[in-house]
Amino acid sequence: MAERRGSGAGGGGDGSLPSTEARDGVVRRLELAGHDRRELERADAEGRLGSLAVEEALGGSPRHTLSHVARESQVDPRFLRQVVRASGRPDPAPRERAFNDEDVELARLVRRFLDAGLPRDGILEVARVLGQGMSHTADAVRRMAGDAFLKQGDAELTVALRYAQAAEELTPLVGPLVEYQLRALVRDGIREQLVTEAERSEGRLADTSDVGIAFADLVDYTRLGEKLAIEDLTRIATRLADLAGAAARRPARLVKTIGDAVMLVSPNVPALVATVVALTESIEAEAEDFPALRVGIAYGPATARVGDWFGATVNLASRVTDVAKPGRILATEEARRAAGPDYEFKRRRRRSLKGVDGRTQLYSLEGWKGRS
């Protein structure tokens, strides 16, 4: 195959391979994976040689249609297409070869779930939540790999070979990592959620329960975007998420991050208040140029679906946060009562909140046991 001209063509003192050596390594890998010479020449002409090597290291190149996968797994192709969409994967065109052997095994797992009696809508919900979570995980892994394996002046095939080698060594570790984390989260969730007699008689967990919802967002974060580079904004948002996760007092937990804000939920309001107090103190301990935090808390019925929470209580907590001043923790009457005796609140004036009927009585957290 002809040598492709481009930047980073030669090796240097930084440990990178000369482009010819990297190309030979990529070609050897692809030939061992079963690609013939003609296919490799076509991929080289199309500039896909490097990506093909990484694809092989991550489970193999697409070679199956959706119909083939459905036939091999004995899953109805229409339902399988729904699973693909719910997972966030591209919707394949008819007869498009968009799937590899691992996708066949994944579809066989779907068949086993169906055979176990799990409902189709439940499988789609799990696929949707996993797809969303795994998308964030994949982005984080790609960024980490890029920071670790990219070197200035690298040729494309040098990078591809380095990625392929790393994928072969590290990918087998990702599965157990995800499996252990998933089991731990499911175990914690089951431990913290009491199943009532009424729920047992119905044979399922209730979707709606009374919980504390809190939003905490950074003040003037949007305005900072006019002054700071995107890398600095990302660093600030990531730091907020890290601090929120560290501040969580069980059974309170971090539900999601929303740019410059985090959402926390807890069936136990004192634990939720302790969490936002710890988070506020952590933010105050950051550098002087770190944005201030404001927090809003509401308590009432909310519905848990697809890894998120919905309902009027969620909306109310968000609106309370909108009117909070920097450094202040505001709560509704219901949240104040549920917080218990360890926290001292000061009555504030009633406020009109967007999307909330009437005027809402609010309270600011002024003190708590253990505060110096």
C-alpha cells in the first residue's frame, strides 16, 4: 500500500513510531483479524485504516444487518430496532451492515430477558437509561484516552496503533468495572427503599413517593462563559459535580448534573439538608474566583422514571433555586418542617414563582447543629 503523506510522518525522540512502522503494525493487526489485502487497500484509500484497527480492537467492524442480528437472537426485528433506538445507537437503514458479533450477543441477552418474563416497555426503559449513562461514560473514557495517548506530532496511524493496543489491554477491565458499580448502586437502592405491604400486593414498586428535592446551581456561570475559555468552564462544572458527589449524605444522592447545576434527591430531608450544607461549605472553600452557590429545596410527591425524577415538587425546587441569593439555602414550608429540629430556618416573604400557582412561603437556612 502506498505511503500516505501527512504531518507527523517521522518518529522522534518522544517515543512515537515512524509512520511506516505504525502502518505495518496496523496492517498486521487487521490481517490477523481476517481482513484481506484488497479490503485493506480500499480502507487505506478512503483514509479508514486507523479507525478500522480501533474498531477491531473494540469488538470488530460492523458486518451484520439488523435482520441478521434479529434472526440469530430470535428477537422480533421491530422490537430490536426499538431497543437500538432506546439505547441511543444510530437507527440502521434497511440492509445496512451496522452491527458486529458483540451486537448479536447483546441481542441474545435481550432474548433472555424476554424469556424471563420481563415486560418489553421495562426493557426499553432500562436500555434508554443505560444508553444515556453509557454515553456519558464513553465520552469520559474517550477524553481520558485522548489525554493519555495523544502526543504532539503523532501521525494518524501511530495514534490508531496506540489506541488499539490500549483497547486490547484495558477494555476487558471495563466490563467488570461497570458490573461492580451497577451491582453496588442497585444494592444500595434496594437497601434504602422500603417496600410497603400495598406495593407487595400489587407486585411492583410504586413510582411516586414523598421525597426531598434540591437543586444547587452556580451564580453567574453563564456570564462567566463570556470571559473564560470552554476548558475553564468545563473544569468548574466538573468540580461542582465532584463536590456534590462527595457531599452526599446517605440516603441523599446526586441524581444528575445540568451544566452549572446539580440535582439531589432523598427520602430523608435531614440528610438532604446536611448534603447541601456540606456542598455549600465545600464551594465556599474553593478559590476566590469560583462562583458562589445557591440552593432550593422542596418536599412532596415526585415520580421516579428512567433514572430521573418528575413532578410538581421537582419544578418547585427548581423555581425556589431561581430566586435564592448567592450563598443562600432556601426551602419551602414542607421542606422546612421535614428537615427536623437540627436546622434553624428564618421565615422570608412569600414569592411568586414561575409556573407555580399562588405565592409560595419560603424559609432560609440560618443555622444548624455543629456549625461553628
